[in-house]
Amino acid sequence: MHDLPDPPGGARMRDVARAAGVSAMTVSRALREPARVSPEVRARVEAAVRAVGYVPNRLAGSLSSRRSDVVGLVVPSLENSLFAATVKGISDVLRREGFQLMIADSLYSPEAEEAAIRAFLEQRVAGLILHDTLHTEATARMIRRAGVPVVENGTVPAEPLDMVVSYSNREAAKAMTRHLARLGYRRVALVTLPSAANARSRDRRAGFLDALAELGRPSDPRLLLEMPPGLASGAEALARLTEGAEPPDAIFFAGDVLAAGAVLECQRRGWAVPGKVAIAAFDNVDLLAQLNPPVTTLRLPRGEIGTRSARMLLDRLAGRQSGPAVLDLGFEIIQRAST
Amino acid sequence: MHDLPDPPGGARMRDVARAAGVSAMTVSRALREPARVSPEVRARVEAAVRAVGYVPNRLAGSLSSRRSDVVGLVVPSLENSLFAATVKGISDVLRREGFQLMIADSLYSPEAEEAAIRAFLEQRVAGLILHDTLHTEATARMIRRAGVPVVENGTVPAEPLDMVVSYSNREAAKAMTRHLARLGYRRVALVTLPSAANARSRDRRAGFLDALAELGRPSDPRLLLEMPPGLASGAEALARLTEGAEPPDAIFFAGDVLAAGAVLECQRRGWAVPGKVAIAAFDNVDLLAQLNPPVTTLRLPRGEIGTRSARMLLDRLAGRQSGPAVLDLGFEIIQRAST
DNA sequence: TTGTATGCGTTATCAC
DNA sequence: GTGATAACGCATACAA
């Protein structure tokens, strides 16, 4: 909290009013509803605004009008570029509609998310977009009391707080697993990110298991692995899964850039992909298409999740949409040479 | 701008005061300077806060105190993961100090940057962090009038607005170019991102040319290329530079993931790196270390730029630091097998 | 240690 | 079409 440097140069609305020879109220109207002010007055106000270098104070405006043009966004991590596409989509829509974006990361911790949301509510954000779907009790209570609209993004939760825009992690993982089975792979392994605080990882594993059950295949615990994110981690996963007896003939890396790390490790070992082992990924990052071989993966609507989330939120704020809503944007399998 | 849902559940400070049997002013103090309130009163206030589910209104607080705990950040792109490390560093420091982060992208356009900054100033941010160093006249004027502290980040500009935290793109490019010469490469090509609206690209080219001049080598225009960002773009650059007569024996990709794209293209062509052509990059992204061969590059203090920028800004706000300051955080060459 | 009066800069409301 | 007045919810300054 520190000094706002208004004093010297900070012109207020009344300064503009004086310069234009009108009341402050007229300046306010001229700025927000130009149509409701006579053309000549409007021109005088606009000139005065430029003359004094007036920058409206939205803190005061929001306090008075009880409206806000700031949206709060919480992502699990600011470093993971997967979320970047969604953030970008959100930002694009908000900018076009004259809203501002306040952002924080939860570090995959519901408690940190709670703190971030509390801070946002103190700033009186107009609405929230949350990438995580796992929240503390206090978080849910705060949001309910505050009455702000919320869009959740990470997956389709069993009990949404309010609105949801996502794809189904479970269905996506299931679809890819069936795809691998259809291609003839008999022993498919699954690698996910740590699932403890990550509903998405859990959904993906559930989808994988759904598919195996449907196929009438037993699920072998030796074929299930959790790894931290990162390329090196993918290489490590490959090593572990292939060193035992009965190694998998295909590995489905359901998170981050693990698959890319594994393909690069195969290059180093001189292993043919998919000859020695097939590799599939979960997200359509550029790298996967450029690797040798290019990697089979899922196309997820990362950017669209952002734009649709922002639109849904703004629609609600504008009263253009009422109830809760769950939007499943689907996914697509991209078959490439790695499988 | 839309309705703040305070009315129903929105407890105000006076509601807490009533519940605690004290004045609103005492609640305010108990919350911000607990030490200056008697322990029993403090306890009563805290209980009342929980009882009524009070969430302070910082809009009102900031308006009254003329302070703000929001910092505005403008990055060229929200999608480029290179900036993510810096954003993360900024966010970490701000969180710890109880500040909030408002973010916008400039799309490499000074006009878009100006619009974002204007919006931030309307929100009465306490300070600004700008990744770009190229600003419109109006931007500079606005910031000066507003009197908010600013940290610039992208490179070390000739005429800083205020404070600067960066490394020198020019020196870094120069150092890598000399490094390649020292390794024995005779014809070194440079690939940068489009330099029109990008001071960093221009600085890097200048550094490259500095080194050539120092080495007494002519600069061959056939060895200078500008390409858009992306892996595919790097592959394309490789193709173009190697198809003519007198191809380079080393290519310095001074931007984005161009170098990685080029290495992957070499793999596809079965070209030995550095046998056929050596490849160097500009940023220490994970991928470069995992590629085959691992790629020589620069280690840039991306995260530290963020933390130091935020600290410098907060120091200024706290009055712990007065004048402008320019902090050059340096860089380091990472020699790997690709050169 | 606590309370009262006043103002922060804007907008809602209602008068003209 | 324009203006006067009273909030918005809190903190500063001062008094008790």
C-alpha cells in the first residue's frame, strides 16, 4: 500500500468541470454517456480533459457506482505455458470490453487460492475465473457471500461453484486410450502429473481406467506412474517404465511436456518410436508437431476456454445470461507418427 | 463495468463495529495496526469480522488513504513463455508484500501499451513494470504527470523513463558472437525476431555487428535474417540460410525458440550439428538442454529480473530508495555440444 | 487507547 | 440538457 501520486498533477473531475465551465456531473456524463450531453458541451469537456491531462479515478467511480471493471483470475502456475493460451484468450476479450485483468497463481494449493481470491474480493472484482476446481470450504463460502459470478476452467467438476467452461479431462484421456488400443497397442502405460492436489490428473487417470475397463483389460499398477512436470521428468519416466519385465508397448503421457521429454530420450537411446515404444501426449504444444517423430496428441481448446470464459462472465455481468451454465468444449485426437 | 454484489451479504466496517461494540475507526485500526488497539478490543473485533464475514473494501480504503496496493504490468505477449519467468518473479515478490498484480499485453505495439497504461493509471496503480522500452510520447507524458514509479525491463534503454532492471541485449549478443568466433567459426549468421517494434531485436543485431567489427570481419547481409517467432520459423530460417552459395558455418538464433526449430530441422535432414552447421541460441529454455545435440545458449536472469523489478518498485514506494536506478543483471554463456 | 468530524473523487437521484 | 446534493466505505487528523 503506497502513496498515490495524485497531489501535484492529478486533475480531478471538478478541475475539468471548472475548465469547461460546467458542473462535475456534466463532465461525468460527457465521459460516460456522450450522447446525453449537448454536442457543444461535449466538445468543451473533451477539450478541458486534454488541457488538464485528466485521468479518471476509477477507484472513486467504482466506489460510488458499486460497479467494477476488474476481473480476477487464478491460475495454478504462472510459469506453465499451457495456461498462457487461456490467459491470452481471457485478456483479449476483457480488453475489447474495457475490463482489466488481475492475476495470481495458486501454486496448486487450495489455501493459496483462497488467499488470492480473498485479496481479489477485497479489490471488489466484478467476477472471478478460476483454473482450479478444488477449493477450500472458506473459498466457497466467501464467493457465495460476495455474490460474484465465477467461471471454473480446469475440468468439469462434479459440483461447480457457478459456471464452467472446459473440456472433459476424463473423456479426453479415455478417448486417447481407446485410440491407442485401436492402433493395436496391448500394454499401454499412463504417466500423469502428481494427482494429490490436481483434479485434472485424477480425471485423466479415471478416464484411462474407464477405457481399460471398457476394453476388458486389467489395469497393471506397474503401468501407472506419476511424475513432476518437465522434459527431464518425461525422460526419467520412459526409463523407469521400460526397465522392468513386461514393458509397455505404448506410453500415454497425460500432462505437461512429459511426452516430448520421452521422445528426446528415445532419440538419445537410438530407440525407434513407435518401433520400440509408442508415445502419445495430452496437449497440442508446437513442439510435439516438430519433434522427430511428430507426436500423437490431443487438441484441447485452450484459447477458446479463455475467450468463452470471459464472455460468459461478462454476459452474466451484463445481465444477458442468468443461471449457471456448463460448457464442454470438447477435444480432438491428432494422430501422428509416434503411434 | 458491472454491478458489485455488495448489497445483501456485504458487511461494511460499521457493521463489524456494531457487532464488536466499538467505533468503525477502531475496527479500521484493529485491522491495519493491531498493536495500537487493546488486546481485548482486538479480539472482539476479530470475532466480529468472522461473525459477519467482513471483507474490507480496498477501493474505499485506497480512495481515502490515497494509496494503492496494485501494481500494473505490461508484457509484449501473454503467450510467450519467456516472459512467464519474469512475471512469476514479480508475482512472488508482490504476493509476499501484500500487493496485487494487474496485467496486460501490448502485442508489441506502443499504442496498445499506451492504452493499457492509461487503464492502469485510471485504476490508480501504485507503480508500473513495463517489459517494453519503446513508448509513445503520450505514454511518457501520462506517466510523468501521474508521478507513478516505473521499472523498465526488456533491455537497457538509452533514455529510461525511471528505473531499469535488465541485462544488456547488445552485450549478450556481442559476447555470444565472439564466443562463436573463438570456437573457430568463420561465417556466422544471425537470425532475430522482426526488429521493427522490438528494441531487443535491434540491440541484439547491434551487438552482433559490434563483435564482427571488433573481429575485423565484414558483415555479409546474406547472413542477417529476421523471422517471426516459432519452431517452424527456425526450421525455415535454417533452410534459407543454407541453400545459397557460401552458407554459414554457424547460426546464432537470437530469439524465441528459433534455434530449437533449427536443430529439429537438422535432425530431419540428417545433418550433423555442429558438423554441418553449428547452432547457438539466446535463451536458456529447458528444451535447448534436452535437444540432441544440446544447444549452446545464454543464461539470462529472467526470474531475477522479475524479483528485482518488483523489489525496486516496492522500495521506491516505501521511500526506501529515492532516485532512478539502472540495474544490469548480466548473463552467462552456456557452451554445449551444438557448437 | 478510543471516538468524532471530515474528506477521498466519483456517481445516483432527483430537481430544474 | 444540466446541476445540486447525498451517498459509496474507508482513513486522516485531531480531540477526548
